[in-house]
Amino acid sequence: MSEPAPYAYDGLDRVLHERARLSLLTSLAAHPKPLAFSDLKQLCGLTDGNLSRHLGVLEEAGLVEIHKGYEGRRPLTTCRLTPAGRQRFVAYLAVLERVVRDAAEAARQGDRGPEPLPA
Amino acid sequence: MSEPAPYAYDGLDRVLHERARLSLLTSLAAHPKPLAFSDLKQLCGLTDGNLSRHLGVLEEAGLVEIHKGYEGRRPLTTCRLTPAGRQRFVAYLAVLERVVRDAAEAARQGDRGPEPLPA
DNA sequence: CGCATCAACTTTCCGATGCAAAGTACGCCG
DNA sequence: CGGCGTACTTTGCATCGGAAAGTTGATGCG
């Protein structure tokens, strides 16, 4: 037991644990169909530059699949979660949930002394 | 109205939304009494250097209070949440919780693939 | 006493990163 | 033809997190 570290949260992968990317993944997870660049931009409130970059990171990590095509004559980039991406996202979420539980409990505990026990 | 961005999660403050710091804050929130440097190190699984740095950041941001004293002749640094720190932590947690809910729901939705694609 | 060791931090260094601003390419009015 | 808008990409920069090295002082040992 040289490593108790109950709050070390190793599962908070740096690729996922990032506002913009988290936002993107949530958007993608919520929509079974691929989403267009501009849709993601709107949904996540990102600038073009940042969206492009973060999508690149997610793709590199194998979390999303990006398809660059055309709609008529306009370029249209669409994006969807890969199965692995979905899996990792779910795993990450489990850790996040754990964090929230730990912390909420902790916050309650430290907030005032002994609280009335909820039923 | 120009900003729907339902997944933009503005509340994910960069100072709090960071593995090491999140870990520290959770530890601190869980313990009403101030914690010692070495305790935090153990609890969060951090190296000396990184702990020092992150504590500095948290202090600078007014989230924690650091007290440098002595226990006998050894230096003993202790640390506790400030009221503002606790408040911001709780607020951050609320956002996190929202993320988890959104995402869990999203993941469930996208999981089953029977999309209603009417020919 | 002198020296090596350990504990408790701090400081430095470096590659990676997020964000913003500028750049590119192309289709579409008028 | 020429400006405008959409759809992205690239570049630049300042910041950041993490590893390693440094500091200070107490303690054990021969």
C-alpha cells in the first residue's frame, strides 16, 4: 500500500479532460449522426481555429473520425465518434462521476460540522 | 441570442479544471482541518515539485490559504480552503455535474444505434 | 567532529498546449 | 470583375504542467 492516493484520479486523461474537447465529445455523443464543422462550432461556442485544432487532436487520438467532403461545391467536414472514442469517453465519464461524488460529499462534510443526517 | 452553444461549459475554470488541482481541492474539501504538505502529497499522488507549484497557483487564485510554520524544528506547511475557494469549488462542481449528466444522457442516446431514419 | 542521509520544500527547465489572429481557397452575388 | 461570405488551416505566442535538480536544515553514524 505504498500508493493510497485516493484522490489521484489517474483516469482523467489529458486529451479528454479539456473544456473544448469535452464539449466536442459531449456534442458528438449526443448526436448519432455525424456533425458538420459549423454545427460543432455553434454547439461548442468555439472559434474556427480552435475547433480545427481540437478536432485534429481528437482525430490523432483516434477518438473521432473526420470526413472531408463536399456538399454541392462547398467543402463540408463532418465528424463522428469512433467506437473506441465512445468507449474512452464513457470511461472518462465514470471517473468524472466519481470525482463529483467524492467532491460533493467532501464539500458537504466540510461545509459545516455535523449535518443532520438525510434519511 | 447569438450564443446558443449548449455545450460550451463556460464554468469550467482553467484553474480548477485540472487534474492535480482538482485532486487537491477535493482533498482539502474533504478535510475540515488544514492538511500538511506531505499529506497532500500522499493523498493526491503528486511529486514535491508539482505539489509546490499547484499549491502556489491555488494560493495565487485565492482558493487556498497556505501557512508555513514549524513543527518542532522541521518546517511544516499546512493548507486549507478559503471560503471563496470552497464557494468556487462548489460552483465548479455544479458545472461538472451538469457535464456528466449531459454526457451520460448523450452516451446512452447514441449508444443504441436504432436511428429513426425513415427511408 | 565530519560526513552522508533524509525530509521538506523550491526553483529551473523544457516540451506541449490552448487560444487568437492571420491566412487560404472557393463559391456567390451584383 | 471584384468584393463578400463561408469554410477551414496555419502560425505565433505566452502559458502551463511535469520532471529533474537545487536548497536548507535536522539527524544518524563511525
